[in-house]
Amino acid sequence: MPDLETARLKLRKFTLDDADDLYRIYDNPEVMKYVGNGARTRKETEAGLLSMIQHWQQHDFGMWAVIHQQDHILIGRCGLCFLDKTTEVELGYLFDKFYWGRGLATEASLAALKYGFEVVKLKRIVAVAKPENLASRRVMEKVGMKYEKDAHYYDSDVVYYSITL
Ligand SMILES: CC(C)(COP(=O)(O)OP(=O)(O)OC[C@H]1O[C@@H](n2cnc3c(N)ncnc32)[C@H](O)[C@@H]1OP(=O)(O)O)[C@@H](O)C(=O)NCCC(=O)NCCS
């Protein structure tokens, strides 16, 4: 059972069986250009997958596996997690390049924000991106987040956006 459904997507929790699909996405240097240290190995992918599963178990919110309803495949991840070494909650998203530019990150993010405010009862959600990641900044703007400041998280200079209930 998915946790959330949008017009084109299903958002469900990850399982260890998603490693192959996630690795297919994380293996692409273009997708990972502005994320962490770039393309991930299979081992790094498995560690990341486990940490997303554990985040849900520990905090009752986290990153969902995003399933394309028509194509029946895992096309990315979107959801909420703690911002680097803080108690603030961050919106995050990452999609398979084939599915970029169709409004899917915006669609998934709106559902994730609604869940954050209505189910998790958050008062404020933030998002960060490397300044040159214009697609990510545009998604933040399209979901109603506002630029607040330049900041430094995950060992990187970032732009910091927020939305308050
Ligand atoms: C960021 C990302 C999730 C966006 O996914 P998406 O499904 O293509 O997003 P959407 O289609 O909802 O919106 C993208 C917007 O960015 C715009 N955009 C894309 N590339 C752009 C660029 N190089 N410069 C300016 N705007 C750009 C699109 O035109 C669109 O805006 P519009 O609807 O006003 O035309 C996707 O590019 C991705 O997975 N990137 C790699 C992972 C990543 O960087 N994640 C974020 C880390 S902070």
C-alpha cells in the first residue's frame, strides 16, 4: 500500500529490494552532479537505502520511493529528513533523468509537504541546494518555498529555502 498517491505517482516506503532500482538512478553522474560526492557505488547505494528505511522506523517520517503509476517503476525518491546535524526538517528529491522536466518532482514534493504539515504536524520545512542547481531551486519556488539565506550544510555552500505553515 502506498502512503500517498498523486495524479501520476505513488509514494511508498523503501524496502531492501529497491537496491537495484535505486542504484540504476544513483549510478548516473548527471543525476548526482549536485548531490553529495556524485555518482554512488552499489555499496553506497545500499547504505543509503538502509539509512532511509531506518529513518522511517526512528522518526515516523522520511524519504519515499516514488513509483510512476503508468510505467510501474521506481523513478526516484522524495520526502522529508533531518537537515544535516540539525533538528530542522528538510524536503528532498531526486529523480531518474528520463523523468525530468515533466513536473514530477513538484507533484511529489507538494504531497510530501502536505504530509509534513498535516500528518507529522511540522510548522516549518526547509530545503537546501547547491546554488548552481537551478532545477532544484525552481522546484522549491514552485512548491511555495522562499529563499531565506546562503548557508553551509553537508560540507557545501548552499542556498536555504523555507516554507512555514
Ligand atoms: C531537481 C529535480 C528533482 C527536478 O525534477 P523534475 O521532475 O524535472 O522537476 P519539475 O519538472 O517539477 O520542475 C523542474 C523545473 O526546473 C526547471 N529547470 C530545469 N533545469 C533547469 C536549468 N538548468 N535552469 C533553470 N531551470 C531549470 C524546469 O524548467 C522546471 O521549471 P518550470 O516548470 O518552471 O519550467 C531533478 O532535476 C533531479 O533529480 N536532479 C538531480 C538530483 C538533484 O539535484 N536533487 C536535488 C538536490 S538539492
